[in-house]
Amino acid sequence: MKIAVWLLCAVALAAQLAAKDRLGVYQGWAAFRDTAAPRCYAIAAPEETAGQPTRNGYLSVGFWPKRGITHQLYARLSRERSSNSGVTLSAGGRRFRLKADVSAGWAADRRMDLAIIAAIRSATSLSIESIGRDGRSIVDTYALRGAPSAIDAAALGCVAK
């Protein structure tokens, strides 16, 4: 648990340094606006990570108003995954197979992004699973308390600018 709190603090600090405006903190989630990009995003660190993470994992939902992109999910894994392993996100009794590179996963299309956001709104936790390069399981688990509010704050933050 101490590692999860430390990771959340590290992600929040990094996001604050990169973002110009903090839109709010909602339980374990935060929302930011970066006017230089311009973009807004909701972000959280895993509450729990199986094994020893080699980097700070995070889950974000981003908005890029000038590019017409909204509700785009991005998950950075806590360890690099094996190229032979897929990445699965589970929330609210639903499972989604994400597109991925060695370090991150994202929805295959807008429809999947919106389905994942809907699952986030009705679930209490979310997990992202894969197999690491070392053959061990990667399981990053996120508490979703505050996630809907952070996502809404990010969406509204980019509409306002």
C-alpha cells in the first residue's frame, strides 16, 4: 500500500510539473490542463501492483480539443511486457483486449474507449494484466473512486479553453 501511495504522489507530482493547471484532485485521481498542447487529462497511479514495478505505471484519459480527440484511454504498464503477451483491461465485469507496445496499452478505437469509460463509471476497480519480459505476471490495479469526477473535470477543462 505504501508503494501505491508513493507511486500516486510521484505521478501527481510529475503531472503537476508538466501541466500548467491542476483542475482538481478526486480521491486517487487528478485532472490537469496543459494549455501548451492544448490537452486535458485525468490520471491515476495503480493502487496495487503485482511484483516489483520497474517504473511508475499510470492510467489516463485524455482530451485534445484541437485534434478532436476525446476520452482517449492510455495505460502505462509498471513493467515492460513480453512481445508474445497481450494486454487486457478488466472493469465492471467487462474485459477489453488493448492495443499495445512493450510499455503501454490503449483502446483499439473510439468505441472501445467509450465502452471502457462507461465500465469505469460503474465499477469500483480496474485491472490491467499482461506477462512481463521476465515471464512474471503484470497486474496493475486501480481504485476508481474519483475517476468519473476527474474524467468529467478534464473534459470540462478542455471545453472551457
